[in-house]
Amino acid sequence: MNEINTQIAFARVFWVRDQVLVETELLGLTLDREELDRALGSVSRIAQHYGEELQKTYGGRKTFEDPAPEPPPPPAPLHSDGTGLYL
């Protein structure tokens, strides 16, 4: 975790109760939507990037798994006479 923390700014990564957390601090009295959006984006990018690396190295599971790939499109329908447009 310490090595990761030396590579990031405005957030920290740490281990607590058998889980890795990414956290940042915001000042609530002056917090606006733009600042919150930036903080959420930063924490999300850090978690996505290092989460994959940590999972490959140490195992475990991510709280939010990557979505399944889209299924391929269905095959084109056959021509009305059943030939499938083949000669």
C-alpha cells in the first residue's frame, strides 16, 4: 500500500478489516458539485487501476466486478427462400 501511496496524490490506499480502501478528504463547508465529481473520479480511477493489479497479485475479489462483455450480434436472417443469399 505504501508504494501505491507514493504514486498518487489527493487520495490514499490502505488495508482495513480484510479489504483495501481508497479514500480522499473533502472540506464539507465549501464542497460543491464540481469538487465532489473530481474527487469521485479520482478515487474511481485509482481503485480501478490498482484494484486489478492487487487482485492479480494477491487474489481476492473486487466489490464491483467489471461488466460482462456484450454478446455478439445474432446472425443475419436467411433469405426468404432459405438460401441465405448463397449461390
